[in-house]
Amino acid sequence: MEWYVSLTAVDHPVLLRHADGWEPGQGEDPHDGLRYAAPTLRHWLWTWQTEATPGTKH
């Protein structure tokens, strides 16, 4: 598994990619290995913080 965050794309999207989940030689693209995507770095950090804090309401 690999985390990827784009510091140049708008809103800095965050992706979790399963490196063994796709085979470029078999005609698959990187989206085939995608396991999680957050639209922004802020959204990912907020989700991570609220899920890691016991007793936090969503």
C-alpha cells in the first residue's frame, strides 16, 4: 500500500494505492489499484483526526 498526495494539484487530493493491485503490462491503469481517495488533503486530515479521536461525533 502506498499513500500519495499531490502538492501541485488543486486541493491536494490524497490517494491510497495498492501497488500490487494493478498490472500495467496487462493493460490496466493506476486507477485499478486505487483503494481510497479523498478530494482534499484537508478532508483526509479531518477524517483521520475524527476517526482517531474516541468520543468524537461526526
